[in-house]
Amino acid sequence: RFATAARRSAETAAQLEGSNKYGIGVSKAQGIVKGLTGAIGNTPLIRLNHISDATGCEVLGKAEFMNPGGSIKDRAALYVVKDAEEKGLLKPGGTVIEGTAGNTGIGLAHVCRSKGYNLVIYMPNTQSQGKIDLLRLLGAEVYPVPAVPFDNPENYNHQAKRHAERLDNAVWTNQFDNIANRKAHIETTGPEIWYQTKGKVDAFTCATGTGGTLAGVTRYLKTASDGKVKCFLADPPGSVLHSYISSGGKLVERAGSSITEGIGQGRVTDNLQPDVDLLDGSLHISDERSIEMVYRCLDEEGLYLGASSCLNVAAAEEVAKKVGKGNTVVTVLCDGAYRYADRLFSKKWLSEKKLLDAVPEHLKKYIVL
Ligand code: PMP
């Protein structure tokens, strides 16, 4: 009797296409995956109900905060390690070395632990003790080094590269210019979006750090749709890419900064370069808009998201208005707010950044720190 009931419930689950009779998603429940790396990707595509209803579009967010390391960067971490293995640069017991202050380090730490590699992380010493502690407890050897610009040989990226050159069976994964990063999104994120929307996607937008996500997803969706899906960069203050794309390729000096961590770029990386001409345009999103969206996503959608995710949602809302009613717009929910709560929900921090007024009056009740 149990077997019959189980079979019937499996059939019902299959018929319900992604959610059970309570509306609870089953898209993550696909049977057994092999180890931590098998749990990376295949994230749900969440309909942002309020924004969708208000714009008359289907505005969908790819729930990357549901990856085991808590961010989109788990995908790139897995791919740069797999790439090094396939090229014979990394053998059992080897060492992965990367320059990162954020999610890539956490993704790499999980992937390296699960595969038995050592991990060495270089980061600017301006980063919080919390980040250093987390990477160390995940098994990484962490070197905080002076925060100097990229053209200085002591910059954390160059130090990571030199460390790998000194060591046998070690690889500098070089997330910015290693195109295994964009490949992760050509082979996983892009196809997942296409499959989940059954090919009914009209536009895509997201911000860039390394450019892997934007380039990889854009490449896949443009190819799958014969160029029909419109793809847009979403760019924060202090990044040069918005002006680069809007001016048709003029690179200006980097000026200003943003509170959105993990995104914004001063150059066209090797990950972005092959696909930059495929983009249909670019949107500049202010910190005020990103912060407003942090609070709106929490209040309206129940989503507790980091600032880069909310910049993406703000951009998706703009794209929805641009492409018009009846269209489907997809963006990326890169990570959750957990690692940023002491800033995003702190009255003192918001005041220091002159962003207190960006929080709508009726949502100020969420400023509890
Ligand atoms: N959001 C967050 C929070 C990130 O850490 C990153 C990666 N630095 C991104 C967005 C951007 O992703 P990508 O590197 O693929 O451009």
C-alpha cells in the first residue's frame, strides 16, 4: 500500500511541475546528488509577485542564495576547480589559490573541502574580521595584505598568483580572467533559465563583478533564442561598464563607489569581453534604488537579499517597464542579506552612507540594528 501511495505522490509531484498542492516547490528535490558539488545550481526561479503584478510582466529572480555556499559564486568556484583538474594543473592533495574577499572564497572553500584540496586566500586587509574568520573556519589559509591598487605588484591578486608559482601542484584560479567562470553560466545558469521558463524569456539583466554571470547567461540565451532575448547590464555607481556600453566602447577612469558589495568593475575582464557586444544596453542603478529594493523585497516578497541582488531586481523592474506588459524578465538573486545585516539594517551605517532617506517611510520599521 505504501509503494502505491508513494508512486501516486511521485506522479502528482511530476504533474504539479515544480510545486506540490501546498504550493511548496519541489524543483530542488530531484533525488540524490553526489556530494556537496552535486547540490550546486538547479536553483528555483522565483516569481516576484508584487513587482510582476505592478508591471504586468513576469519578473523572475534566480534564487542563487540557495546554493550550498549561499551565493551564485558556488557555480564559478566549481567550474574553475573542475577546469584545473581537467587541464592536469590540480592533482589529489593539491592547493587552490585565489584573490577574493567575498563569495568566491566561500564557494571555493566548500568545493575544496569536499574534494580534498587545500585553499589559500589573499584579500585586502580592509575586509571585516568576520569574513576572515568564516574562511578560516571553512578550512582556508587566509592572508590579509595591504589594500593597494591592481597596478601595484603587492595587490592581493598578484600575490595569489606568485604564491601559486612558488608551490608544486597548486593553481591560481584567477576568477576575473579565467573563462571557466563564464562557462559555468553558459552550461548551467543559462540553460536552467531557458528550461524553467520553457523558452519564454524576453529579457535578462544582472550586474557584474567578474562578468561571468552576465556574459555566460547572455551568451546562452542569445544562442538559444536566435538573438531574441534582450540582455542588459545593471551597473552600480563607481563602475566603468555602464559608460563603456552606453558610449559604444569608451573606457573612462574609475570614479566614485557603491555600497553594493561584489559588483562594479574598472575594466572589461576576459570573462566579459567575448560577449560584451551581444548586450542590448545598460542601466545605471543608484545606491538609493538598491537600498529601497532591499527593504521592498523583504516587505513585499519576504526575500532577505543582499544589495547586489536588489540592484538586479531594481534593474529588472526598469527593464520590465521598458519591454512592456506581457513580457518575462529574468534576473539573479546573487546572495542573501545575512552577511551584510550589520550594515543594511543599521541606522548608524545608513546615516553614514546618507541612505537613510532611501528607505521608504513605512519600511523604516525594519531598521532594527
Ligand atoms: N553579487 C555578489 C554578492 C557577488 O559576490 C558577485 C561576485 N563578485 C556578483 C554579484 C557578480 O557575479 P559575477 O562575478 O559573475 O559577475
